[in-house]
Amino acid sequence: MDTVSDNPLKRFSSFWLGLILFGAFGVLCLVLGPYLTAEKQDPAYRAAADKRLAVKAEMEAAQAESLKVDPVTVFAKTGAELLSVTPGAVRDNAQVVPGSARAEVLAAAPSETVEIVENDPNAAIDPAVMEAGKGQYILCQACHGPNGEGVPNLAPPLAGSEWVNGPVVNLIRIQLRGLMGPITVKGTEYTFAAPMVAQAFQTDEQVAAVLTYVRNSFGNKASAVTPDQVKALRGEVGKPPLTVEDLIPPTPQP
């Protein structure tokens, strides 16, 4: 027998060392647990999670119901409906296919001159709008960061950005049409690996809320955006992504 490896004192000390480490790990989990789960307690996070669960439940229920029907009957009915439909023109410019004839017509059409009156930047902002905007910002933070700090080689920062705090018409148009780089933000030029995709699928209220949230978070302070301002620029939808040359130059931030 190997008397060295079977040393009782060594086995005894190893047992207690393992017990101490296990206990320390448990204490660490208790201490860090609230911080690790803080995001999940956030109302915006919970609202988004509940929405995903509701959609998932609806899809599962619809799938379960469809499995009760004979596939042959389903295919026959679907085929008959498709054959009976007469193709029509695209009515929603947000669904225009890039490079299509409709896209070329929209690209060639001059942009309408729409005057957007800025709201008072010192006016109180509805907390409900800020909360709704925070929920919508979940779609933005993958590129711009959870705190608007930006992501290198992907998207510029929103925190302290002269564009965010500048003319509101710029942000609305970018949201509806997307943006192609390069663009200089806070003295640094950013060239996107891919253009920012238009978010025209959002309602006027959603666009207004998320832009209001961004313009009044991360150290930014600017006027709120209203659904009526967004609605006035809906004619931009379907046009090619914007470039810096299409925007109103903002005033540099101090």
C-alpha cells in the first residue's frame, strides 16, 4: 500500500479544504445572486419576457391545433387560396424589397420637405413614455450597448452624441430609413460593417418612445419625440438608407 497517498492526515485536511471551498462558493452565490438577477427584476425586462412567453404559448397552441387537421386537407385548402389570390402592389413601403422596381421608384422620388417643430427640451417627460422607450431599446442595445456606450467596429455611442442631442428630424429619419456610414461621433469616425437597418416596422408611438428614451438617458438631455412628429415623416419609409450628407449637421457637444 502507498502509505504516502493514504496518509490519514492528508485525507482529513483535503476533506475540510473541500468543505471550506464549497461553503465559500455558496456564500459567494448568496452575495452575488441579487446582482446577477437584478436585470430579470427590471420591469422592462419582465415585460419583454412576458411578451415572448405569450407569443410562444400562442404559437404552440396554434401548432397543436393544426396537427389535429388532416395534412392533405390543409395543403389542398392552402393551395386553393393561393391560386385564388390576385397579386397586387405593395401597400406598405416598409415591405419593399431592396433592388425591386418599387424600391427604385422610391429612391428616385425627392424627399418631401417636412418642417418638424422641436419640443421644449426642458419640458417634463411622461414616465410611461420613458418606460416604454426603455423596453423598445432592448432591440438597440445589441449594437449600441446597454448604456449607450456603443460597440467598437459595429455601432457608435449614443451617450453624449451630438447626433442624439441634435435635430430630432435626423433621428426620426434614421429610424425610418436606416443609416450607412461613415459618421463622426464625438470626434471619432465610425464605419459600419453593415448599414443600420430601418426600424419602420415600429409604430409611431414606439419610435417616439425609444427616441425620447435615448435622448434623455445615458447623460443625454433633449426634447421628447412625439408620435405626430414620426407620422409626419412616414413618407421616408422605403427609401434607401441615409448617409451623413442627408442629415442636418448637429452642434458639437461640449
